[in-house]
Amino acid sequence: MINAETIIVGSGPAGAAAAWELKRQGRECLLLDRESFPREKLCAGWITPEVLADLEFAPEDYPHRFLTFDELHVCVKGLPVSMATRQHSVRRYEFDQWLVARSGVPLYEHTVRSVVGDAEGYTIDGAFQCRYIIGAGGTRCPVYRELFRPGAPRSKPLQTVTMELEYPCQWSDPRCHLWFFDKGLRGYSWYVPKADGYLNIGVGGMAERLARNDDHIRRHWQNLLERLLRAGLLSQVPSQTPHGYSYYLWSEGASNVGQANNAGAYLVGDALGLASRDMCEGIGPAVRSGLQAARAIAGDHPYRPDIRPHTLSSRWLGSTLARFLA
Ligand SMILES: Cc1cc2nc3c(=O)[nH]c(=O)nc-3n(C[C@H](O)[C@H](O)[C@H](O)COP(=O)(O)OP(=O)(O)OC[C@H]3O[C@@H](n4cnc5c(N)ncnc54)[C@H](O)[C@@H]3O)c2cc1C
């Protein structure tokens, strides 16, 4: 049996941020992940300045691909708008591995199946034991499934569905483009270049809305490819196959279910469903909730994730987009 005061299930941004903070506070912890790192993660890898501030690093500290956008090229229902901003893109393949290494916390490759709680804490698959457990396993987090789901079912109208491809590509346009509500989609599609010859393209929408309209995200993927070819942003259709993933957007109730009634278990990031309602941004909320759970453990105080529902600083634009999305 392997023991640690805290075991973190899942080593994406939420888990790695929790590990980093616990280690800084001198608390013993370990990370579990079913994947061997570095691993691919479906994600456009767009990060905000708040992520850098929360994790206390500057662009020059980051040793991998990093691109900064001073403007976002947004098209809402065919109407082009340029938004002055400061955002960044990374490759999750590199970023997540870097975060884990930076935390200095050991990572065990292990697929978590069962979590059993008792008065002493939690036992995972009869192989790991801990006083505190943090569920950072994303949408299908086993900690959510085993300890939280019966009392806190997820909200179907807040479920997103996505298709995405990240691949080596000598892109010619270094700008970030977003198309909202194109061809009936309750969502948006994107073109996000990465430094040194990588490109991420994808599309995301609200699962229930698509189903209700007898629509499918694959149709919007085809629309995106056609748009990119027409606009000269792609010279040919990529030969690689896109993949899909689903996650949940922020809800009022999420902050109430973050900590299990039998204190000592915590949910963070996508396991809790915290992505923003306007931009479906999940990395920032994952990092922040990971830090907050770690501080609750170290400070022995209740955990109530304090995450903003919107990414955009314009409350009007944020809530307008959110209203159209979900
Ligand atoms: C197509 C797409 C594009 C996106 N683009 C952006 C973007 O540009 N910017 C942004 O901010 N957000 C984006 N998001 C959302 C963002 O990717 C997530 O919100 C973010 O990754 C959540 O981090 P996390 O640490 O909670 O979970 P994850 O990053 O999903 O990490 C969970 C970890 O848990 C592990 N795990 C799962 N099950 C088990 C198990 N049983 N045992 C052990 N380990 C397990 C997984 O292997 C994984 O490593 C996007 C999402 C998608 C799908």
C-alpha cells in the first residue's frame, strides 16, 4: 500500500496546480494519472494572463512553444470584430508535462477505478491510501463518479461537445480567429496557431441544443474546414483525423458540490464542471480551483471554489455570448 496525506487523481492543469501548491505549503502529496506523460490532451491551449499570474510564471520562464496574441479576430454571426487583448497559446502536450515536473510531486501511472472512504480517509483500488483526495480527473473523473455523482448529477444543458485537431502545420496567418454562431451552431469554431509550426483548429457547441435540432458537431467541423479553405487559412484539408471530447460549463451549484459531505474529498477543474459560460475556457478555472482546494487542505478550512462564470471582462458581451451558448 502506498500512503500520502493527499492523493490527487488526474494530472492535468487542475491536478498539477493543486500538487504545486500543496508542495509549496510543505504538505505531502502524490499524483495519479492513467496516461503516461507527456500525453496528448484535446484542447486549443489558449491561456489567459490570469493563468500565468495564478501559476506565478512569466512568458520568458516557459521553456516550450508559446505564442502571444494582442488581438482576437472574432466573427459573430458573420459580423467581424477585432478585440484588443493579451492572450497566449501553448501546446497542452508540453504545458501539462511542464506543470507536473514544476510541482516536484511524484506522478504514478495508474488508472483509478474504485475509491472507498472510511473514518481514516480514502483507499484507491486497494493500492493507495490517503487522508485527503482531490478529484482532478476531468469529465470522467472517478472521484466524481464514486463519491459525488449520486448527490450532484451534472446539468445536461451545460454540456459541450467538441471536435478538434492539432497538427504540425506551417501556418501563414499568425492571428487567432474565432467564429461564433456560424450556420446555426450554438457555439464557436476556432483557428489557433502555436509557435514553431503547429496549428489547432476545432469546433464546440452545446450538446443538448445540437441533439434537439437533429444536428451534429461533425457538420460544423465540415463547415469549419470549408471556411478555412475559402479564407486561405488552410491550403488543403489535413490528413489527420479530428477527435471529440465533452465537458461541462460553470453552474451556480458547482461551488456548493466541490467538497463532499464527508469532508476530505474535493473536486477541481472539469471534474466539477467549471469552464466559463461565454468562452468555454477551462484551463484557468482548473488551475484556480486546484490552488483553492490545496489551500483549503493546507489551511484546514472549507473549500468553496470561487470561479467567475465569464472569461470576458466586458460583462455585457460575456453574458450575451453565455446566453446564446447555454
Ligand atoms: C476541444 C477542446 C478545446 C479546448 N480549448 C480550450 C482552450 O483553448 N482554453 C481553455 O482554457 N480551455 C479549453 N478547453 C477546456 C480545457 O481543456 C479543460 O477545461 C481543462 O483541460 C480542464 O483541466 P483538468 O485538469 O480539470 O482536466 P484534464 O486536463 O482533462 O486532466 C484530467 C486528467 O485526469 C486523468 N484521468 C482521467 N481519468 C482517470 C482515471 N480513471 N485514473 C487516473 N487518471 C485519470 C486524465 O488522463 C487527464 O490527464 C478545451 C476543451 C476541449 C475539449
